[in-house]
Amino acid sequence: MAEESFLADDFLRQLMSVGEVDLLVGIPSYNNASTLAQTLQSVEASLRQNFVRERAVILNVDGGSADETRQLFVQSAERIDAGHKGLTSLRTVHRISCEYDKSPSQGLALHSIVAAADLLRARACVVISPTTTNLTPSWVANLLRPVYRQGLDFVAPLYVRSRFQGLLARDLLYPMCRAIFGQRIRELYSEEWGFSGRLASQCLEKDVWHEEAVRARPEAWMAITAISADLKCGQYFLGPKTASPTGTGPDIVEAIRQTVGNFFWCLETNQANWLSRSNSQPVPTFGPDHELSLDGIPPSQEKIFDLFRSGVSELEPILASILAQDTHAQIKAIALSDRSNFHFAPELWVKTLYEFAASYHHAVLNRDHLVQALVPLYRGRLYSFLLENANSSAEAMETQSEILCQEFERQKPYLIERWTAKR
Amino acid sequence: MKEVVIQGLSQAYSNLVHMFAEFLPRLLVMLVIVLVGLLVAYVLKTILRAVLHVTRLDRLSEEAGASRFLRMAALPSMTELLSRSLFWVTWSGFILIGISVLGVAGLQEQISRLFLLLPAIFVAILILFLGLVTANFLSRAALLAAVNAGYPSPKLLSWSIRFVIWALAVSMALEQVGVARQTVIAAFSIVFGAFMFGMALAFGLGGKELAREFLERNLTEKKREKHEEPQPL
């Protein structure tokens, strides 16, 4: 119970009236009145069908919704109680709703959830996003069960991906995290994940909740905290994910600022842990560890290449202060090459990213600016990927992804060398 | 006649001796003050340098981009620059006090004026430094945002922001030290007004098509462009 003082009195009163629980389902919300009822239905059904004897609480943490999200949470829960038939839980499933702030923040929402988990001594917790429209009861159970029954501390989801979707995760976040922290967790940045009460308490004790990186994307920080503390991590295959139109996610610039900025910050704060690690290990995986669907049309590529080329030229002095001379020269050379033969090689991509990470560590310029300077280069890599994989099979793309991961692992000593170099 | 000359010479000699007798102790005092000043300035420089190392000012200056400008101007690091400035300001103060002890007629007033000007010069340097840092930070932020959003002429936008902030900082600094106050204000108003008018003309008339494209892109095409790129996560 390290830090319950930031919780509002009313919220604390509600938590105390619940007592201790085994399971906690956290639902962060912000203007989700249109999808919340469906989410709640799936959560309730999952708890009643899969955790009959367990004490459970559903916690809605709201970021100041202007619609009737919070009222809907209470009302729909009452309707579910009244109308439920078939197998039911032997215990009351408690419902609590609170407003953590007047504006939405993933970090503040998670802070309230972990504080509640700590106070209620929950053994297993799950965060569920109300923007996921195809959430089924099995998703909730699949993220809770490995924590509750198999003693895992962090469970990431695995989704079926369209081949042109999630390239930032596939080309940068997953391989880089795997090489540096040594655990093969594919979906570090997701809206659903499970975690143990033990991990919640450890996270609550850390004085980082005010940090912008944690406020924006707390889920990856939580995973990396678990890895760094040598807690058990795993992943569960959930199937395809469909987001509601209001939750399509940030654009490329915002996504890079949030995720790469957060990841570099995690490197900085956990350096004592990863500098001594080498190689990577698979984590317990329930179901297939990847699945690519071949649907989806390739996006327009012309504009992506133009943005890469102009970015390399316009940001030349900034890139020169971040990258090694040789790397910068190679990038300038490929930016001048013919667009139909363009190739951003994995070796160059990995080297570029490691130099960015080291420059972030040495703070060669404002860190947010440094992360933004990566956007044009990511576009170059994206263009190269789209050009080379227009007609590739799922297996071929997975093979390429594995080659990239190995390249990240192979070049890790280069990162350490640049990271530890005195400037 | 001879006696008058000898008396005059003896009077002059006695005056000279008297003057030297009066001046030499003052000179000695001045030298002592200058030497003590040198010692105090050196100690202050060492203390400030240590404090700035602890507060990692150089890293802050590097992050804000001010260090790059210092390197371009062949100046030392921010910590070194500030500690050396403190050394020279302190020692100069002691030298001026020493000179005033000499009691040379005419110098007293000039020294008092210089003393009155010192704080203003210090504030002006601070304004210039803050202007440099702010201009660099904001122009770089604008450049990155414009490049990543695919706007045309990002460097022009970036340099415009830098120029406006520099002009503002320089005019504020000059006004602070009281250099041709009226002229500086008038010059700044003319330069700034002309710049903004020129920009408006260039954008509205010369770049009519560009302006239309810019507004269309921002008001109607933003959502469509966002989805041209695949979902990153």
C-alpha cells in the first residue's frame, strides 16, 4: 500500500467496501459510451464462466469523458446482473468507477489500476480496452489465467496482423527490445495485457509516474520492469483485433514519439540491467507466436519515399549530430538512389537505430527532437519494406523479420560500445 | 635671478617628491587591490565551474543546441564561458576600484558610470543567451514538425522563427544597455514590420497557389493523408 494517497476519497471508500479480491479487470475509458456496454458484457461473461469461485472486481478508470461512459458502466452492470442466465459466479463481481483526471492519460489510468490492485491485494489483473470491438470472453480469461494459475507476472497479447499493419512494432520495437532485453515478447505496445499483483506492487513503488514516457505508454514500461526484475513473462495468442473508428490509434509521428521515446527512456532507466545481457530467450507462448494475414491493400508508396528523401536533406545538420559520419553518408547515398531500386538494408537500419539510442543516452540534442528526427528514416525503411514485400508470402515476411531480429542481436555490442563511450 | 630659478626648481622638486610620496602608497594600494581581486576572481571562477559541472549545464546547453553555436563561434563550453565571464567581471570590478583609489581627476566619474553599466551589461548578455537558446529550440521544433508533416519549405519556416527571435533578443539587449534606445526600437519595429509584411505578401500574393494548397491540405486533406501510411502499431 505504498501510494494510495493520490486516490480520491470516494474511490478509496469504494475500494475499502470491496475488501480483498483475487482478480481485477481494469477498463480505462474516455468517451467510450458506444462500445463500453459490449466490453462489459464480455468481461462479465468471462468472469462468470471461467472464474466461478474467485473474488473479482471490475474497475473503470475514466479520463473525464464528456459522454455518459461512467453512468453507462454502472447501469449496464445492473442490467447484466438482472438478466444473467446459466453458469454464474459463486461470488459477487464488484464494480467500481472513478475519474482519475479531467483529461485522458494511459499512465494515470494505469496508476489508479495498480494502486487499486495493491490495495485490494489482487493476485491477477488485466487491462482491457473498450475500443476493441471484437473482444470476446475468452480474451479476458486468456490474459488472466496464465497469471492466476501458472504464476506468470506479465502476459502480452498476440494478434493476427495484416501484412502491412504494425510495421513499427515488427521492424523496430519487437526486434530491438528482443535484442536488448533478451525476451521475445512481440506486442509490447498493446491495449490489453495481464499482470500479477506482485508486478503491480513493484511498479507502484517506482517514482516514475510523472514521467512523460510512462504517462503516454505505460504498458511497455511495465513489461520492461518485469523483465528487468527477472519476473516471468509470457504471451497469449488472442486472434484478430478490430478497433472502433474512434480508436484508430495515433499517426506515424505521434506513434514514434510515444513508443520509441518511451522505449529509449526505458533503455536509459534500465541500463544497469541490459548492458550485461546477451542473446534472447523465447517466453512461454500460448497458441501460435505469430500470424500474418495477406489481406489489406499496400498503401501509397510514392509519398512515403518523397517524405524520406526530403527529410534526409532538410534535417542534414540534425542527423549529422546524431549519427556516425559513415552511417550518415550511407543514408544520404541511398536517399539519392533511384526509387525503384531503393533498398534500406537491415544492417544499416540496425546501426542507425543503435546510434539514435546512444545519442539519446548522451543527450546530443533535446530528446523529443531526437526521436522526431527518426521519422523520415523510418519512412525510408517502410518504403523499402513495402517495395520488397508487395507480393511476398506470410512465411517469407516472417523469415525476413527473423533475419532482422538476428541482425539486432548481432550488432548489440556496437550499441554497448557507443552507449558507454565518453563524449 | 639665479636664486629665483633655484627656488623654483627646488619648489618643483619638493612638489614632485610630495606628489610621489602621496601617489606611491595609492599605487601600492591599487596593486594590492588588483592582486586581491585576481585571487577572489580565480576562487569565484573555480567555485562556479564546480557548481556548473554538478548541475550538468553543459548537457543542458547541448540539448538546447546552444553549444553548437558556441562551437561555431569558436567559443569554449557553456560552463567554461560562464566561469571565465565571472572571472573577468570580478577582476575588472577590482581593477576599477583600484584605479579609483589613485584619485586621478576625471577618471572618477567615468568609473562610476562604468560601474552603473555593469549590471545592465550582464542582463543584456543573459537576454542574448536566452534568445539564442529559445530561437534554436523553437526553430528546430518547427523544422522537425514541418518536415515530418511534409510541408513545403520547412527551412524557410525554421529560419523565419529563428530570425524573429534573434531580432527580438538583440533589440531587447541593446535597449537594456541603453545604446541608442529610440533608434533600436524604431529599427526593430521597421525590420519586424517589414519582415512580416514581406512574408504576408510573399505568401498571399506571390505564393497564392502555395497558400491555397497549404490551407486545403490543412483543412480538408489531413485525415486522408494520415491513412495513406499504414497503421504503425
